[in-house]
Amino acid sequence: MSTSRTSLSQQTPTAFGALNPSPSDSAPSSAPVSAPTVSTHPDRLSTVALVIFTSVYAFFFPLHLGHFLVPGDAGPATGLALYIALFAVGGVAFRHPLAQAARQVAACKRRAVLTLIVGGLATLVIELVGGLASSALLNLAGLSGAILQNDASVAEVIQMFPPIIIVVVLGIVGPIVEEMFFRQFLIGLIERFAPTWVAVVVSSVLFGALHMHSFALSEVLSVIPHAFFGLSCGLLYVKTDRNLLYPASIHCLNNLSAFLPLLLS
């Protein structure tokens, strides 16, 4: 439930690259200082957790194969439970890069806040462009007013569970799980075979497709804003040196803006 930019080259200064250290931050060549490094090579536990995380997530969410195993009336509760379980498993699978990302943020708090602010504003603009494009294409196709089935399903789930569960699971846990899969895992996987910009675009398109329940034209056009949102998160992820905490924070804020009013009503 979430909701392109130009080149991803790091030679072009952008706000998304605010966390990349400048040359002036480096130690003098006459007195080099070796910064502590963290091995990103996955251990056996991380590998097993990653296989479980990606397999279960892909089976139940992008591929929508869960209906073969779960009765329809148990689907919503199962989905919420899966998000919680995947959050725990993903935390194990990606614990090393997440810990490194947290240290990076802690070392540059002001820059981190600036990156979040600028990244959030850029995300709003990119998502707005996607929304305008979606509306224009829906009007052109004579489908103005079409409702995305994903949004209708979320509205039904909201009525079934206490607001606090919706806010925690769909507002925080779910977005983090999606960022783990589409940004941390998928972009890294695609980059093994294609340039970074291709990885960002493909992961964004697949993120948009996650919110489709059919291949009807109205569904395809209605998920464009979601794909644009995924694009902004992918750009933010890449331009902050693969720090997942930034797109995950933006994604959580985006969802919480929709669900927090439930607690106030």
C-alpha cells in the first residue's frame, strides 16, 4: 500500500547522495587511518534465512499462490501474520547490512535527517508525476474512476482488525518487509546481470505489479503511482550507498500517513 529520475551516476551531486563522504572528510594521505570494516559476506544463518525469506515472500505476495494453501476467509489474517514472520526472518537475513546502515546513520545524524527530508520531498514529487500520468492514461482509456483492487482489499482488511494492528503491521512491518525484498534483495540480485539503473527500474515495475490483482488495463494503469513510488525508493537506496533505512523510513511514513488517522478516529 504505498505508493526516474535522471542518471544514477554518482558523479552527479544529488540530495540522495548526501551520505556519500566528500573528499574533505577523508583522512590526510600523510597519515592514513583505516576505518573499521564489516564483512558483507553472508554466513550460513544469513543464507538460510535469506532463502526462507525470499521464497515465502515471493510465493505468497508477488505470485499470489497462497490461495492454494489458505482458505479465502483466513487470507487477511494469514497475510498479517506472514508480514510479522517475514519481518523477523528478514531481520536475520539482512542483519549485517542493516547494522552497518544503522552505524552509518548514527555517524552522520544531521546528514541523515537532511537526506530523509529531501528524499521525502523528492518522493512526493515523483509519486505525484506517477499519479498524474495514471489519471491521464485512465481518462484516455475511458476508465476514469476505476478503483485499484488492492486498495479495495486494504479497505476491507482495515474493517476486520483493531486499528493498532493495522498501524503496526501495514504501517511499519509491511513496508520494511517490502523494502527488504524489492530494494535490499532484488536490486542486488539484478545488478549481478545488468546495470544499476536497470535493476532500479525493474524492481520498481515489479513493486508496482505487486499491487495488481489482475492484468486488466485498469489495474495496470492504476498501479503506475506505486511503480513511481518504488522508483523513488530505489533511487534513494542506491544514492545513499545501499542504506535500506532511508527508503524503509520513507515507505513507513507514506503508509502511516494513511493508517494513523485510524487511531485518532
